[in-house]
Amino acid sequence: MGAALFQTLAVLLALTLYAVIAGRAVLYYLHMLQLNSYRNERYLRWLNEDRLKRLGLVSLLPLVALLFYWNSGLFFGIWIGGFLLLSLRRPKVPVKKPLVVTGRVRRLMTAIFLIWVGASLPAFFLGSTGLSSIPCFSLFLMLGLLLLLLPWLLVVANLLAVPVESAIARWYIGDAGKIINGMPGLQVVGITGSYGKTSTKFILNELLLDKYNALMTPGSFNTLLGVTRIIREKLKPIHDLFLVEMGAKQPGDIREICELVHPRYGLITTIGKQHLEMFKSLANIVKTKSELVESLPSDGIAFLNADDESFAEVRGRTQARVVSFGVDSAGADYAAREIKYLANGLTALTLSLPNGEMLLETRLLGKNNIYNIVSAVAVAMELGVPDNRIRAAVRSLQPAPHRLNVKQSAAGITIIDDAFSSNPMGVRAALDVLREIEGNRKVLITPGMVELGETEAEENRLLGAYAASRCDYVILVGIEQAKPIYEGLVSAGYPENQIYIAAHLNEANDHFAKISREGDVVLYENDLPDTYN
């Protein structure tokens, strides 16, 4: 009687702990799938980058326990003890962008649950079979296999959900289209580019406040379904202008958004190697970003960066009037020149206009922000915003979150927060700011750049070489990720004793806290997404 009770309690405890750990695993892989935009090919690429690390001890523990199928005591000891320790463990690296429990996530959780139950019930009724004396041995074997195969079961569930998700998405998009078509007086400005589109959108919104009742897509709501959601939830008849940020992970993404919102004005901030891993070539990126200006009507306006190598090609892809802007191209319609960093923390510049010039001052730092301001001013002036309003708005601009924000710590350290994302042009601009800003030691904390495809390692080596002349100390984040930056630093003659490699951001912060002193300036350049942890 005692042995039977013990085994019953052991089975119940083993199943309870399994449910806790399996539930966490489901949420973890769902989170990764969500961060990869629910695209199986991207999720599988992430999974295969380091399969053993992605699976971890959680997936392998049941199979280790099952190796002792001949001894129920050892089996339950390993199963219960292992899962108990795992249930008490907390992640070392905090989540930067948590899982958002949307309707789609709930449907995928339901699908996984049904797969789990459908596979487990027959195994439960099989009992122990003749292989082992362990109660419910067949069930434990099936549960172990299900946990091991969970990452791929999620792919299957996602595939099975495609018809349902597609039908739901089509209904939402159709409903958003009716709202847009019901507002014939609405002017739509589309904004895309490899870098700077979110910051430019925020700046342009500030410039338009007095003249227009504008709605902009918030944050990085720049996908078709993200824009659809904003239209359905936020766009009202009182709005007369809609600023739409348009992101892309593959060709056709921007065209789909344009078919929904029908932009009359289109701004391409700049075209570069961001997300090269997905697009495979710069030519594909140029073609995809050009979908915005290709969608403009003949009476529309395309705002293009005259400093871009692809300027002439993109210009030839639109029937709309082209207005150019730039910093290095003196012949642009709107061109920044005589850029000065003043002692009061402001940046001063002269902006050449089609008919004259304008003096501007701003709190924003870096050449990339000059581009953002110039392009936004070009759009605002073409939309009839008066000069005095533009000057006042530009002077009062505050940096977008995590985009070259400057703040002082209680310990007297200047912090430059440029952690939103990194790209070759933006990282050089941030390093230039680090070099020019007042302070004692200049410290860089960065994991480098990601999603640059085959050029990623080389771009990070170039980053290291560029940083060598602008930093007094460098803290690199990510043992493997940091290698090309380290190589670039060393190749440029940077002292190795002024480089520290941290496993993750928490360790980097701890190390900086130990070495920092009053008057130091630290630049946080990029922050790896959760898929890299």
C-alpha cells in the first residue's frame, strides 16, 4: 500500500512539475516566433543557429530520466529533481521586449495544447507496457518526446493556423481599407528607409502640429497589420493627415501598405544595408524601398536623399515630382551646411531652401539627426508649414527614445543612449558624437550590428576600426558576437587592455560600474534583441 501511494504521489508531482516547465517552454518559443514576425523560415533560422543552446537542458532532461526506465527510483529522482531545480531558475538576462499575448498567440497556444493532448491520451491508456515498471511509462515517454520536439511542433501549429490567420487578417485589412476610403480628404505621408524612419516621423509630426490634425503610427508600428490596427483603432474623421511609417522584411511589404493607405507623399530617409540578412542584396533593398515612390500618384511628391548612392535609380522609379534633400550634396533642394556644435549643447546649421535659406538650432545630436531634420523640414515646407513654426519646432525637439539621448547620472557620468538599433551610418555618427562631446574618458558599450547578412562580420570589423580612434575604453557584449569588433579594434592598434568582453548587458553594466569615474562619457550603441540571448 505504501509503495503504491508513493508511486502515485511521484507520478502526480512529476506531471505537475512537467506542466510548469512545459508551459514556460511554450511561452519561450512563442515569444521567439513572435519576435520573428510569426515567419517560420526566420524562426527556424534562429533555431538552427545554435540548436543545442536553443533546446537547452529543459528539452533533454526527460530523455535523460528515461534512460533509467529499468529503475523507477532513479527515473523519478532525476525527473522530479531536475524539473524542480529548473522551475526555481530565473533567467540571467531580463527580457527587453516581452511576449505580447495577442489573439494569434492564444490561438497558437490552443493548437499546441490540442496537439499535446491528442498525442498524450493514447500514451496514457497504453500504461506501462512491458518495457518498464514505471507507472504510466508510455505517457512519460510521449511527454519527453513532445518537449524535445516542441520548437518544431510550434512550426506545425503555425502552418495549420495559416488559413485562419489569413482570413482574420484579410477581414481586418478590408475593414481598415473601408475607413481609409471613407476619408477622401485625408492626406497620407508614407515614410520608409533603412535608417531614421521612426525618428523622422516623430520630428515631422512635431513640425505639423500647428497646421494639421495629424495621426502618426506610434513607435515601430510599421507592418501591414500594425498599420491596419492603428487605422481601425485610432484614425478618426477629425484627422486630416496620416503619417505612416513603412517597414519591410521582404519585397512587397511596402507595396501592400501603400495599397491600403494610398500615400500622396513619400519620404525615403536613406537606403543602406540594414536587414541585409533577409534581403540578400542591396539591390533588393533599393527595389523594396522604392515601392513607396512607385505607388505615388502623378500629382504626389517623392522626397529623396540626394546623398544616397541609389538616388538616381530611385528617382527614375516614380511618376511623382521629386524633392531632394541632403547634407553633402550642395545641389539638393533642401541642403544642410555650416553645421556647428555649440557650447550650450545645441547644434546650429544653415538650411539651403529652393528659395533662400533658414538658420536652425536643435538639441538633437549627430549627422544622422541632421538628415532626419532636413528631410522632415522639406516635407513640412512643401505642406505649407510657415518658417517661424519650423524654426521653433526644430529648436524644441527632444530625441526619440534610445536614439542618441543624452542624460547625466547621479555619479556625474554622461550617458549617450543610442540603444534602439545600429547601422553602419548611424553607429559612425554616434561615435563622432562620443568623440566631440565634453567629458573625460570616452567609453563604448556595444554588441555591434546585427541582421546585416554576409557583410555583418566585415561591417563589425570596420566598426571596431572606426571606434579605435574615438574611444578610451570599449566594453563589447556577447562572446561570439564581439569577435569581429575586437578584431577591428586590435587591427587598428587599439590596446587590448582597454577592451573588455561581457557575456551579456548586465555583466557589461557591472563592469562599467567598477571602472567608471566622475566626468566619464559612455555610449550605449545598440542592444541585442531577445533572440540573441
